[in-house]
Amino acid sequence: MGEDAGITRRFFCKDRNAEFPIEFPSDLRKAIAVARDNLANGTISDVPLGGNCKPFEALISSGKWDDVLLYQFKCNSCWQLFELSAETYHGSGGWWKPVE
Ligand SMILES: [Zn+2]
């Protein structure tokens, strides 16, 4: 599996490989960048979960990650929900994945 396998900067929700494990801080940075870009171009929308996580926009603008991230996004074309979760202290143990 190459460096750019899995998640890419182009969002493709219907791809069955949309599930992407976050194993390293670089994975998390990439996943956050993809979410940010696709929010900016209107491909996906932020789904507020409440709880302790700050809004995704605040995460992007501050550049500071909470210890545990949990965000959901929905595709604006087909309404598929996606979840971004990670333990940022280790930069690992997370996923970008479709929510059934
Ligand atoms: Zn979609």
C-alpha cells in the first residue's frame, strides 16, 4: 500500500475503500485536511455531535487538537455519514469511516 493509498484529498464517498485507519499523526493531519477541503467546497457538511469536542471549524482555525477527536460529516450528495475519530495524544487509534 503506497503512501497515498486510502484517503486522498479528493473525497469519494461511494468508494468502498473510504474506510481509512489513522495510525500515525500524519494520517490524522491528512484526514483533517481532506475534511477541511471538502467542507470548503461543499462536498460534505459538518454534523454537530455536541459533547466535549469543539466545533470542527474551531479545530481548524486554532490548529489545536483535543486529546480525543470525534466528528461526523455527511455527504451532501447521498447523505452518507462519515466519522472521524482519533486519539490525538498518540496520533493514532482512529478512523475515517462510513457510519452504517
Ligand atoms: Zn455521497
